[in-house]
Amino acid sequence: MLKCHNISKSYGKQVLFEGTSLQLNPGERLGLVGRNGHGKSTLFKLILKQEGPDDGDITVPKNYRIGHLEQHIHFTKPTVLEEACTGLTEEDQYDHWKVEAILFGLGFTKKDMDRNPGEFSGGFQIRINLAKVLASNPNLLLLDEPTNYLDIVSIRWITQFLNDWPNELIIISHDREFMDSVTTHTALIHRGKIRKVEGGTEKLYAQVEQDEETYEKTRLAQEKQRKHAEDFINKFRAQAGRAAMVQSRIKMLDKMPEVEELSTIKDLDFKFHYELFEAKTLMEINDLSFAYDKGPLLIPKVNLMVQAKDRIVIIGKNGKGKSTLLNLMAGELKPLTGTVSSHPKTKLGYFGQTNIARLNPKNTIEREIDEANPKLGRTAVKSICGCMMFSGETADKKISSLSGGEKSRVLLGKILATPANLLFLDEPTNHLDMQSIEALTQSIEEFDGAVVIVTHNEEILRRVATKLVIFHHGIVDVFPGSYDDFLEKIGWEEEDPDDAQPVETPSQIEQKVKREKADIINERSKVTSPLKHDMSVLENEITQFEKELARMNEDLIKASQEKNTAVFAELSKKIKDTQKQIETRFSKLEDVSKKLDEQNAKFEGLLKELT
């Protein structure tokens, strides 16, 4: 078993660990959490002996093999399969089929096996490193953000792989749902200590929060007790008759330990600034297609409406065109065919993968945010810096010196600098820790405008999506509904490994039927939604007229009793008119209801034909 005993580690004034311990028992799968910069990756370096602790020691059993996902790219073999096979142990060196299965699970195709690793993007090269470490079958597997470069299909595959993993595992991930699904225990690096519990992140964070509340209550009570003792000593110190009591209080104070106030740990605390938009549709995309440099068609015909309150999530395998679609919608690429039309009052805030690279490395954080909107005063810019956890002197740091997570926060700050009613967010959670992702997700939920987001984080998908744009099978489908609706009605299916179009299997036929059902459900929603709206309006109007009628009947009785003939005559006329209004709306309601029943019956018939 792995044992970290009483370890300490500092970099200058920054203390990461201070006399803390951690033990990993046989068969445990540990999720390692904590804020960015608090020591998660450093702990991995200590375990791997790439660095040493300032104090304490780390011990592992004899012949205990540790496998680690390398972010550094260094390939020595001419093909993907040969390179990935370098991860096999000597006893498994001929089991290439194991490596192929891992590569397929991570999104590679049969054709990719003979390609040179250098031909692939950085994300896929990291996947080759991941395949090597998974194939090595170590006693302890260390994975640092393994899902950063994986699409949802690959994440779902690696989730199953790790659930079947028989040995020890320590994983760092910003994806809470993924981490909780593959781990048995969770450890938090917090205030220089490591705290471990059996169970998931929610349980651990709840315990830490409760403990800190208890600590603060104890500190305040002790502070009050100390003040009372000091007041007594100061008041009666000069009185000889109270000398014994004063000495008793002094001894009590000497024995009372100092309980320091817990330092404040900053969280992202912001809301996207909303630019008022009173129309219904922000953007309309018609028959959009795209290809790079006369290459194969990357994005086929896409039709999409972005309405004022939409939460549209673009999903699919990596390399299929999700980010490209966002760039087309933002006007940063010219489509091959089709149009992207925006309402004149549309104000866009765009967080893109390439946008981070556009940050000026020579600028300070404050200047970078200021340049996003020169109309802002210095006070407003400083406030935005503070929201993004760059308060005080930290706002003067150069962009070139920032980590990936810090650059992501700067880009979010630039979006905050200018109000928007439409947000484009391309993988915004990469490099953010769990607390920052939670703040971002809440801001998306609370934003009054529309959001189009590319993400592989299934927790965010479940929380925000009202409509999905799905890249699969060489086409782009628009699914009207939540992510759970999508999983229930269509679900993820494997693409053909050779990217060919073979004779349809029963499974493929089943998936085709699911897509056709989704199309029918989508069409039914388009047809029946206006009818349901009309029914709701009519029912509300009838209710209001009936309330008015009841009130007038009461007034009529009163006028009759008071023999007020003028009022009686006027009310009688109004009652007659109101009854006519009610009858007219009941007639309209009956017609609309009949049309709705006819349409529902029609679409139910179409759905039954597919079963």
C-alpha cells in the first residue's frame, strides 16, 4: 500500500502541505480534489519521486509498479498501435489485441492503427499516452485530468474501464460526476492537509463545511471567554483581596491555546451581464454546411433557431466539427453554403478554445480585461478582476505567466466586461476546478439570455440543456429536449470503427428507428405547442370572465334588493355580454381541443408504425 507520512512541501511562501498524511489501501480507487494550485499535481510528483517532500516520507511496497498519464509528448514508434504497445509489460508484450481494444474505446479507428502518432492533434496524442498507461496494468494508476481531451463516448467507455479496474487508482478530475462514478474514496487537499473519506465528493465537502462551522463557533466562544478573563484581570489586578482569583484567570489564559481565524479561500463569484433583448429569436441558421480547404464535408446541412432563453448544448465525438460550428455561428468562419442571420440587437459573448490563445501575453490581467471594453472605468475593471479571483496585486500579473485555469478565468472576465444576450461557450470547464465549474454552471443557469455551449461534462449537460445539437453518423441532428430525454429516446451508440457504411445490423436499425421517432416527436412538438398555447390562453380568459360574471351577479342581487333599476339594467346588459364572451371562447376552445386531439392521434399513428 502507498503511505504518505507527515509530509510537508512549500514553494517559497506558498505552503502546499504541512505535516499531513495519506494512506491508500489495497483495491481503493481514490478521487483527489482541491482547488487549482493547492497541490494535487504536486502530490503526484511526490509519489512518482519526481520531486521530494521538504519533510516526511512516502513509501510504497517492493516491486509496486506505478503507472502515470504523461502530458509530455514523446513518441518513438512509427504507428499508433506500435507506440501504444510500448506500454505493455514484458509478460503481455504480444497481447496487441488488448491495446487495440483500449485505443478503440478512446476513439481511434481501425484505419488509425497504422498512422503515424505525429499526424494527430495534441488531444489525440494525449489519448495515445493514456492508452499506454492503461495497457501497462500497474499496481497503482495515477490519472491527472484524463477526461480533458475525451469526448462523451470515450468518457463513458473509460468510466466502465475504470470501474472494472482491479488495482489501486488515484484520479484528479474537475468532472465531479465522472470522478464519483469510478472511485471508492475521496481525498481533499485543503489548508495544507489531506482529508480522506469513504464515498464521493458531496459527502466529503459536506463534512469539511460542517467541521469548519464547528471550528468557527468554538473559536468565537473561546475568544469571548478569553475577553471575559482579560477584563476580569484588568479590573481586579490591583486589589489584594482578589489576587488569587486574578492569578487563577492568568493561569487559565496561559493554558488556553490560541485558535486562529480560518483564512478566507476565494471562489469565483459572478453573473454574466445581460443586455436586454425583447424579441423572440436571436439567431437563425439555414442549410449551413462547411469544409476546410476543399476537403471532405465536415458539417453537413444544419438548420437551427436560437431563441431568447435557449440553453443549446452541442455534443458528439471530438473532431466532428462542434467547435467549427460555433466559429461559423460567431462569424469567424465563412460557410460553404447556407446563412447565419442574427437579430440586430444580438450581443455576443464568446468563450472559445482559440480565444484563450488570443490573449495578449504582454498584457496584465487588468489591462486585458480593460481592453475588452474601454468604456469601463478602472473601478469596474478591478471589480471584474476580483470576481475572477484576481484581486489586489494579482491583477498586475502578466498573461504569459498564468496557468491554463487562470487564462480561462481572464477570458471569462473579458466576457463579463461587455454585457451580452447570447453566450457561446466552447469547453469552458477545461482547466477550472470543481468550485469554479459550479460557479460557472450557476451563472449559466441564472443568465437571462441564451447560451450555446460545447461540453463533454454530463453534469452540466443534465443541469442546463433544453436543446441538443448532436454530431453523429456524419450528420447533425437537432434534438428538442434535455440530455436525459436524449439518453432515454436515442442514447449514445458506437460509430463504425472503419468509418464505412456496411449493411445495417439489427442494432443499427434500432438506432435508426430511435432517430426517426425523435424526428416525429420533434415535429409533433412544433405542431402541437401553438395549439396548447392557444388552449391555455382561452382557458385563462374563460376563468377571468367567469370570475367577473360571479362578481356582477352579486352586484345584480344587491341592486335588486336596493331597487336600483338603473344599475340593475346596466349590470344585466354586462352579464349578457360576458356570458356571450364565455360562450364564444368555449366554442373556440372546443375547436382548438379537437385540432389538438387530431394532431396527437396523427403523430401517435406515425410512432406506432415504427414499432
